[in-house]
Amino acid sequence: MKHEPFLSATTTTVATVVLGPADFRSIADILRAEARISLGEGKINLVQSRLARRLRECRLDNFPAYLRLVRDDAEERERMIDALTTNHTHFFREKHHFDHLRAEILPRLKARADTGQPVRLWSAGSSSGEEIYSVAMTLAGTSPGEARWLGGDVRLLATDLSAPMVEAVAVARYPSIGADQVPLPYRAAWLQSEGGEVAVDPRLRALVTARPLNLFAPWPFRGQFDVIFCRNVMIYFDADARASLEARLVAQLRPGGTLYIGHSERLSRTVAARVQSCGQTIYRKPEGA
Ligand SMILES: C[S@@+](CC[C@H](N)C(=O)[O-])C[C@H]1O[C@@H](n2cnc3c(N)ncnc32)[C@H](O)[C@@H]1O
């Protein structure tokens, strides 16, 4: 599958205002400071065209004025970061992860729930929620009867830096075309067609909590997770930021818990030494760790 960069070359916005190298570096510094996203020099044209629309909407005709606004106004800073990040995602992306979840992890999660233990799954960098609802459908199977075990203490969490993405997770409505990626039995059981959209069944929606969270801010969790999906997020961070995030993700897993990362991501050597590889970009925290 083609990798979609945060800064996609498919943008159609026509830039009318020129972004100079110094202003580009200031924007890159803000992105690094706020989200730890690393922007190479080669992205200057892309940044210019991505932000041209923001300048127009703010009725500004030059980047220095826009940068002054961004420094003074936290909301515009958030909008700028949103404009510069790509939220590309789709249902059952990297399907082998969901096959693994169903075949290898689901029986253990059911066993925990059956004995009254909490079951917690987290999509970190969830974008608009297709990932967490793919997880939810995998856990729920293909009928309400199969999903009955989810009535135990089972919670799914989706977090993202972007407030509009978090809102999209909560709304849980997607263009019908996106539902083509969902295996038919899941689709028949859990997605309802409404006009040109599909709505996720309220019973699955109720399992999912959506929250804004910058992965580099302190995390508000009291417990650990059985499963963490953090896919196609870390590639955009520099090596130090990646390594520290990976270590925190592993620390946040329950012993025996599973971490799924994106197909083009690799764990740093130190973190890889602390987990067991159990499939392509799938890692298990050893019991007793
Ligand atoms: C390409 S999407 C990946 C979505 C999904 N995980 C997948 O694999 O399909 C990357 C997401 O990471 C989010 N993101 C980027 N930097 C972040 C940060 N520092 N903290 C939290 N989320 C971040 C972006 O807003 C975006 O929605």
C-alpha cells in the first residue's frame, strides 16, 4: 500500500503568497515544539500551499503576519498544525493486524473479560476513527450474540492531537465509499447506510471514548492497556522523539499486552530488546516485564 505522508503532495490549494526560508524554519520549529513533528527543508513548497488557505481565511497576505498571529493565538496555532498534518486513514488498514487481533489476542481478551478483569484498547493517533472502529468490529464479530462478551468491563480509547479528528470519532459517520474496505459480514452487522454515509452501530460507538491528546504531553491514564495501536504516527517524529514515545507506549502496556505499529515504522533497538516480535510490526510485552 502506498504510504501517505503527513504532508501530502496531492494538495490542490494554489499558493499565492511566497513562504521564505526563515518563515518556513519558524513554522517547522513550532510544529516540532508542539507536536514533535519533524519537517525537512524539502517541504517548503508543500507548507506554503497547505497554509495559503489559512492565510486567505485570516485575510492576511504575508507569512510574517501569519506567524505573528500564530504566536499570539493558540487556536490558530492548532489550526495551522491541523493544516500541516495528514489524517489519512481507512477501515482495516494493514489488515494483517486485525487478523492477528482476532486470531491471537481476542481469545485472551475474552478470557480476561469473562473473569471480570478490565480490558482496555487504545488507538493512539486515531485520526477520524476508522482504526478504532475496525478494532471494535474485530472484537464484536459478526453478530450481537458474538459481541455479548463486550458487555463486560471493556473500553476502547481513541486519541488524537487534532480536535476535529476527535470529533469525527465521536460522530462515527463515514462516507459509504470508505465502508468498502470493511469485510462484508462486519459491515452487515455494524454499519448502517444513511444517504451517502454509513453510521457505526450505537452499541459499538458506546464502547469507544474519543479524547484529544498530544502524545508528547503527560498521559492521564490510571491503568495499563491490553492492546495499543500506534500506527503511521511515529514516522513523522525525529528519532529521539520516536524512541521516547515507543518506551512510554511499552510502559503503558500490561505485561502480555500487544503493540501494533505502522508498516514502515521500526522500534528503536533499546525498545525492541524489551518486547517480543510476534508478527509483522506486532510486539508483545513479556509477562512479568
Ligand atoms: C496518518 S494518521 C494515522 C491514523 C491511523 N493510526 C492509521 O494508521 O490509519 C496520523 C495521525 O496522528 C496524529 N498526530 C500527529 N502528531 C501527533 C501527536 N504529537 N500527538 C497525537 N497525535 C498526533 C495526526 O493528527 C493524525 O491524525
